[in-house]
Amino acid sequence: MAKLAYPSRRLAGSAVREPLGGEAAAELSRMFKALSDPIRLRLLSLIASHEGGEACVCDLIGPFDVSQPTISHHLKVLREAGLVGSERRGTWVYYWVLPEALAKLSALLQTPAVPARIPA
């Protein structure tokens, strides 16, 4: 039977996390739920990759085969989940990705080091 060796409890410079508390789990689940829709996931990607790091809603309508009100609804869901910020400038609303939200999601998805198997 192989023995398990436990190397360093660090992976890629991040410490192994503590289990999530109720409030953190609720916040993260809202973010993941918002991203579970393909249109919202694409919107987040479009905003994040847009020149200058922010995008006008008028720039986000073209890539989709849905109406402008539908895009606005999806952007509202992303905003309420804490994934994007927004600001009205004249007629248009501009959106940008909130880096701290992405950092929270990323930290949760980083896996801790897996024990290496050592032959018996």
C-alpha cells in the first residue's frame, strides 16, 4: 500500500484556506450563480477585455442575439452580485469588472497541494 507524503501546505504562494463561513459562502454563491448564465459570463469577459477596462452598454449589445433590455437585465444581475461596477455618463451606462470580486472567486478556486503518493 502506498504511503501519503504531505509536502508543503502551500501551492503557488497561497496558504491553504479555512472553511468558508456562512456570510462568505452566501456572497460567493451569489457571484457564482450570476456567472452560471452563459450570457453573463460572456458579458463579464467582454467588459474585462474591453480597452480601458470599462465598456459602454452600447458596446456590449452587438455580440449577442438578444435585445438591449435583456442585456441590461444581465448587467444588473452582475452588478447586484458585486462583480461589476457601473456609472451613468449622459445617456449611456459604463461598466467595469471589480478586481476584488474576481480575487475572491479566484482564491476559492485555488486548490491546496495534494498529498504525493510514495511507493511502499
